[in-house]
Amino acid sequence: MDSKKRDHIIEELFKIDGVREIAEVTGRFDILVTMYSKSLEQMHKLVSEKIGRIDGVQSSESFIEMKSRTKIMPYLSLKDND
């Protein structure tokens, strides 16, 4: 994305139905967007007609989550400063 338009891009992304979370990350990508759709066709439409048309979005890559597993994390005390 065009980093000068970061705030605008994030605001526009949150306007899209199905977008649930946006994380700013390091590495190859600038942000990761978690979104949900009812079908691959709907996802294609959201990516191509909504996300791809936001001013400042230069490219995108899509990943489809096939299966998810969650690890239960042990309780961490707020007093721990490690």
C-alpha cells in the first residue's frame, strides 16, 4: 500500500462488509486483513471490486484458511513484567 494513505486505506477497509480485523505487520506485506465471505465468488467480488479499488492499495494477495487450530495459552499475570 502507499504508506502515505495508510489511515485512509484502513478506514475504507473497515467499511467493507466481511472485514473483521486489520493487522499492521512487518515483512513482505504492510497489512493483513481478515475477512469472511459466504463463497469464493463473493470473496473474489470483495477483493476485486472493493479492496482493489481503494485509493492507495497497490496490490493484494489472498489466502484461504482451510482449517484452524487454537492453542490454549496459560494465564499470564499482569504483575509479570518479563
